[in-house]
Amino acid sequence: MSSQRSLKEIVDIISTETSMGKEEIHQLINDKMEELGEFVTQLGAVHIVAREMGVDLSSEPPIQVQTTLSIDQLVLELNNVNLIGRIYRIYNQHNFKKKDGSDGVLQSVLIEDKTGKIRVVFWDQKVIELQDTNCKIGDPIRILNGYTKAGRDESVEVHLGIRSQIQIRPSGIDDSELPAFESEFSKIKNIRGNEIDLSLIGKVTQKDDILEFERSDGSKGNKQGLVLGDETGEIYVNFWNEKADDVQDIGLGDIIEVVRLASKVGLKGHLELHSSKYTNIVKRDNLADIIVKKGFIGSGTDIAAQLLPINQITELSSLISTKGLIINVNPLHEFSRENGSKGKVRDITISDSTGIIRVVLWDDKTQLVTENDINKIISIINGFTRKGRYSDIEIHCGNQTRVDVESIDSNSISQYLLDFTNIKDVTDEMKEAHIQGIVSDLSPIQDIKTKEDEIIQLRNLRVEDQSGTIRITCWRENITKISDLNIGDSIEIYNASVKEDAGYGTELLISKNSIVKKALNNPSNPQDFISSLEVSSLEIDLEKIKDIEDIEEGDEVSIQATVVKLIDKQFVYPLCPECKKKMKKENNTYNCAVHGDTDKPLNRILFTFVANDGTGNINVLCAGKLAEIVLELSADTAARMVEENESEKAPYSFLKANNFVNSELIISGKVNQNLYLKSLELIANSIEKVRYAETTKNMVKQIYTE
């Protein structure tokens, strides 16, 4: 039978029927193999040459198939093959150059029936027809007028020619005659070591830079690492050589189907997957998103158990894993390596309750963290420790490192917040300090001339917590770190240098290594702590203070006066958290006309007192954060006073007990006409307690400078 003819026999037939020399025929066979590359064998090439030359190899009558065959009936050199099966696997499209320079394309599918599986190969226009069907794994398929030939491994394949047809999900097929569709794809949690021919569908959660290497024989190779995840876990996948090229267009978040992988236990104790020359990768855009369960499977160790607290990261040149709060992100920098390749680097700082540490991200890892991720949680698996530029140790994240960034609710974040030093405990014996507090004073930027006649900038601020207050200095470019701060802001300062006490108390210096950021809600500060308002000897010009009798409606003024009376009326007002409008209370529920009910309104203090400076009286309206700072009383505490005493006026007893009446204040604000009282009213935007020692110093300084 023709199906048993050897290469020599077919060459003899071609030579006999065409009078062509055998050497010339062999050259045509070699040319065809060069044209089609790895997609055709020598025996397949001679069949194609014979067909192109019009040589009929059916002198021994071929098996003519008039009906549908089962896969186990297929042998080489069948024509007019009709076949029905179910799509078991879809392989990637491959492009190649034909001998004449034109472009060729090939794609194949693996189909199965109840008797076995077979590869079906599509060429050129047939590839387009296949893709136009939008077929998917599990679909029934009918092949009409195909032909069989030997594949690369000498197994029987079905190829489609010009007269061939394909039908996807055709009518008239009894689905029960086909094998039931069962997913061949493994769930990641079920993968074990030393398995072959594994297939999975997963979401790309990490993509390393491609790694180039040199083999022992001097040849070059490359590897591309991806982390794939599904709802059961994550696993590292290594794509080697040409398979590394196949995943270059795959990005983070893409869902891919990968078949014919092998598993083994890697050097780090985790299961890994590796590609082979038979591995196939397909991007699946038509699948629903996968919610990935974080964490590598198969390591035998709980990921959480591997995470070190920051203060336990002490050993250099070692692999470590940790988890912390991102408190600072520096800009990305690009650079050129010695071999001419481009690199990227970004450094960040993270904290937990035990300390802070600098983390350096390299190349692809730089894209995983941006400034928008400050106050998010970062997990680092297999970072590498090195000596730092500004510290004894830092973490570097390269190809072998796994980095994950996630948001976290405020109730769970406390474990990652640094245990700050109380200001009263900062001493000049310390090299650096981490503090948290409220900005109580912020000086203007000053230009200072050095001994070298260089003009540099200086700015000071004062921060206080429940234990004390401290002066902080910023020089040169470091003043940009406090450029967005305002008095009353709650801030965190990391790595502030401690200055030696020169007679003015211990001070801090903001250095290049320091970090200044707006604070999260930190339980290290009592919830009801309100900063007292410090008097700045440079901020108040006593000559600009006006007498009450001289002020008029519309004036922006400052007065120095004594509190002589409190106006007893509602002290705390519940506001809607959404629109900030006043809410009505009914049966322990607060109602907003726009946003409905809530049991947790936003409380706001608003109270009025009468001030007298010896020339007259004026009503002063004080509200919001200013009221909380002046009174050293939070709005929530005032609201609890009202609730516990069942009286809207309960906070006034607190003010009287704390001698607010008879206190002397410097009050700045705008003068309005109160239509209800038919008198002037000062809307305060700044109130400072007069401390006579400071005021005297200020007066002396003004007199001296005059």
C-alpha cells in the first residue's frame, strides 16, 4: 500500500514519471523542508513535491474514505478524510517565511473522540477560517476532505488543503458519541513535584525581566519568569529560550492558558513549573477575571511564618521576607549598565511596629509601587539584604523577589504603624528619632548667607505631642519636605537627626534621609489629644493690634483682649459626613435631608464669647478645628459631655473650670455685622494665648530693633 512506501520508493516514482534526476528531486525535497522549517518531515516534504509536480502516488489504490472515520482508523497518506471530534487543545499560531519570501502561517488543534487524540494542522487561509469560528476548547468539530501525513515525531496528523472544510459546533452531531468534556487544566493547589504534561489557566501577577545566560558550551540562552495565580494559589513559571520570546507580549493582569509544563521543587523550596519545546501559551481575553489567592503553594512553609519583623532583619547578604506599611516612595531613576542595557531603580521606605527600613526596587519591580501606594501594605518575599547608603542594612528586590502591594482597612493597619518615641523622651544621646505630633508653629522661609557668601534657605517648625514639644530645623532643599504643612496638621517624622542641646533644649534636624508625611490615625497619640497653640514671637506685631472701639465692619483685624463672658447656647453641632450640613437628631439617630440617617455624625464645635480690651466689648465667634485647639478639647469629647450630662450646655462648665473666662487672647479675624444682635462680631481665624514672658521678649526685641 502507498501508506507503506519509503522515501526511496517515492523518489523512484517521481523520477520515473517526470524523467527528473534523483539528485534534483532530493534538492527539491531539501528546499521544501527549508521553506517549511520544523513543520514538515522529509517524508512529508516528498509527498508535497510529488503533489506539486502532478505525480499520483495512488498507483496502488489509496484508501478512499467516503464516511467519517474514528481517530484510531487513521493511517498515513489517506485522502478525503472526514473526521468528527471534540477540541481538546488549541495551539498558538506560528508565522514563517516561505522559500519565495512570502509569509506563511500555521496553527494546529488537538482533537479527540472516544478512540484517541490527533493533531489537526491548518495552513494559511485555513488558519483564518479557524480563527473566524471563535472556537474554544470543548467545542465539537467536523473536518471534511482532509489528508493524513506524518508529523515531526512520525505520528499521524490530519492536514487541511484547499478543498478541506471545517465546521465548529455543527448540527446533526450526537454529542453523546463524543467523549465528555473534562477540563485538563490543573488547579495550582493540586500541583505536585515531578509531574509532566501539566496544563493550567492563570492570571499573571508578576513578570520578571528576561534573563540572558551563557551555557557551558558557550551558546546563549534566555529565561522569562512569570508568577501565575488562580483562586487556589500562585506558582512561579520559567519559560526557556523560544518560549521566553512567546510570552513577551504577556503583561500583568493577563489571563493565559499554558499546556505541557513540567513541575519540580525549586532551590527556595517552592514548586516551580518549567516549559519545554512542546509548551504552548495562549492569551485568553474571553475569560472572566480570576480572583487570585495570594501565596506560593507547595513550599511546605506558611508564608506568614516566613515574614520577619523589621527589627529582626539584621543579617547582610541573605534572603528575607517581610511585610510593612509604605511610608515613602522616591522617584524612579533610569541608568545605563556597563553592557549598554538600560536599568531602572526606585527606593521606598516601609515600617512596622518594630522599625523602618529602606527597600530598593530594581527594573520591573519599580513599576509595582508608585506615590499613590503610600499608606498601603507591601509584602516582600525573597528580598536580598545589603549594606545601605544611609543605614546599616536595606532590602533589595530583583528577579528572585516577589512583591505584592495591597490596601488594608484602618482597623488592621495598626500592626504596621511604628511605635513612635514620645517627644519628652528624645535626648541628644540619640542619633536619630521617629516622632509623631501636631504642627504648632511654622516659621516663614528665611534666606541665610553663609561664611562663603552662599544664600541658603532655612525654615523651622515646632511639633508637639501629649508629652511635650520640640523645635525642628530644615535647611536647603530639605525645606521642600515640609512645604505642604500647615499649623494644626498631624504629622509623622522618620529619621530626624537629633541635635545636641546648645542651651535651648534638644532639637531635631530634617536631613536628606528624613521622611515627613501626614499622619494616619495612630493609637500612640490619645484620640482626644488636642495641641495647645504656641505663641510665635515673630508672628504677632504688637503695633498692628487695634482697639475694639476703633474697628469697623469689614476690617481684618487683630485684637488683644480678655474673655469676660461665655454666650450660653448650643456648643456642638452634628454635621452630615457627606455634605457637612447640619443634621437633626431623632431617637439617637441623626438625619440629613439629602443623605438620610446615620448614627455617627461629624461633630463640630461652634461657640461665642465676649472679649473686652478696655476700650469696648465685641462678640467673638470661634468654630471648627480652631475651637478645638484653643480649648484643648476635641469635638467628639464635647459631644460626649453633652450626651453624658444630657445638656447642650455641659461643655461650658468645662471651659469655666479650666479658666477660659478671664484668659487673655490675641484674636485675629474679620469683622462682620451680626444682624440678629445688631452689633459687630469678630469671626476668628486665629487665636493665641498671651504668655507674658514671650510677649515681653517680643516687645524688647521690637524696641531694640527700632
